[in-house]
Amino acid sequence: MKKTSSELVTVPKYAASLSSVRHPLVETFLSGRSPRTLEAYGQDLRDFARYVGAESSEAAVRLLLEHGKGEANATAHAYRSDLLARGLAPSTVNRRLAALRSLVKLAHLFNLADFSLDVESVKSKPYRDTRGPGRNGVHLLLDELERRQGAKSTRDRALVRLLYDLGLRRGEAVALDLADVDFKVGLVSILGKGRTERETLTLPEPTRSALEAWVAVRGTEDGPLFVNFDRAGKGQRLAGRSVARILATLGEGLGLKVRPHGLRHAAITEALDRTGGNLRAVQRFSRHLDSRVLGLYDDNREDLGGEVARLVAAGV
């Protein structure tokens, strides 16, 4: 993306010092990350490379480090402004800035830079909608998929049950292989977000039945649990973005707005309702590392602020 001469850093200045030598810092930064994180950070770095006019992510990082603290921070702040001008979600902006800050921090550790990036993240309100489509919405989804015929609907029903019944993230679901499911004892082994070791979760009977129905259609050969039916990628592992598209399309037909993480939100809210707000139990279910996150779900579930407002209003 070209920038005007009035901006702090210009593309030609970067392009003029472009190096073809691969920067090992990027490889070190990306190594050991989950496939989903790897894809996201890779996209972030490619976007930054396009912004500064570099031919690759490695070249962009090299140039960022070579220009020193002042110009590097000026570039990062200008990039932040550009991301906001493009109307990107705060979470996307913050992730891309976090990737740059982490890279420079790693460079400092390796004595490749003597400065840090001080560009601030964008303020955002996380978990504004912690309810998702709700229990009734999930019922509508499952009933609609039950009504339909065919392998794709059987797959999608198993996917919805897994996402909702266990509160899985879509990345956790699509990463599953058939070998990760033990139907005899009713267990599934997942690699949770930010975890290095797999966790074993119990499959409720309705979830296991839906998965068994799908496997009866899928077949028992090794490989991804959920596969694609689209012509271009038929038989390949179902991608996370495909899950988002499947749920959005299904929801539109029912007058619902459905996102993969919305099913997780709905599951956690329902878990709090069913357990009477047992935060300890629901933390085990949701696998949130920080129990304070569940406080946001609990507040929204009970509308504590609204209840206090009604009490205040009743006093005048």
C-alpha cells in the first residue's frame, strides 16, 4: 500500500534497502505454534509486508529492525492508523500489532535490536455478546439439520453438537482426527487453545450418537474427523472458515445470526444456568484459564446491571 509523502515512513525508502536474505527471526517466532495461530500470524505479517512495500514478511521484519527505534515506532503507529482506517475489527488490529511487538521483543532477546515497539493496542470491549444464539437457537439448528437428508447434514449436525455440547472452539473441532475419538468409552482427545498437551473430554450420549451417525457415513479410514464436501477440497480436512460459513448460512435460513464462537458462548451461558452459576464447575467445562472471564458471562446472563438499574429507578 503506497503512502503519501506527508507520512512518517515512505514505501520507497523501505524498498530501496530491501534484502533478499531470509531473516531467521520470523521462523523462530512462528515455530511451535498451532496451525490456526500459524495461519493468523502469517496473514498478519504478510499484511504488514504489503503495507511497507516489502517483498516478504522476512524482508519487512529486517527493514523494521534496521531502521532503529524512532522510525520503527513511527512505522508501527502509522500502520496502526492504517488498520483502523480500513475498518478492521479491534481484535484483528490488536493481534497484528501484538505480532510486531512480539517479534521486536524476540529480536531484543537475540541481540538483534536494542529497542522495543511502544505502539498501543486498540481499546475494545471483549465478550459483548456472551449469549450466542441461545439454547432455543441451538434447538432450531439441530432440528433443521435433523429434517434434512444427506451426508453433509449428518456431518453438520455432529459438528454443531460437538461445538455446543462440549463448548469447543472451531479450531479444536476441525483439528480432530478420527483416532482422537474413542466411541467405546465415550471420550474425545483435543488440543486446547494455548495448550501443549492434549485433554480428554467426556462425550455426552447425544454427542456420541451424532458423531457415530457421521462416522457411519464418513467411513472408518484414518484421517480428519470432519471433511469437506465442496468440489475443490472434497475429502480434505474441513477448515475453520468453512465452519463459520456453514453455520452462518444455516442460521440465515432460520432468521438467526450464528457464529462458531457463538455456540461456545451459548454453551457456557447454558452451563451457568444449569449449574446455578457454579463458576468452578463451568471453568472446567469451558477450559478458560482465567476464571474472571466467566464473571462476564455470569453478569450478562443475569443482567445484574439491569437489575440494579431497576432498583435505583424504583426509588424515585
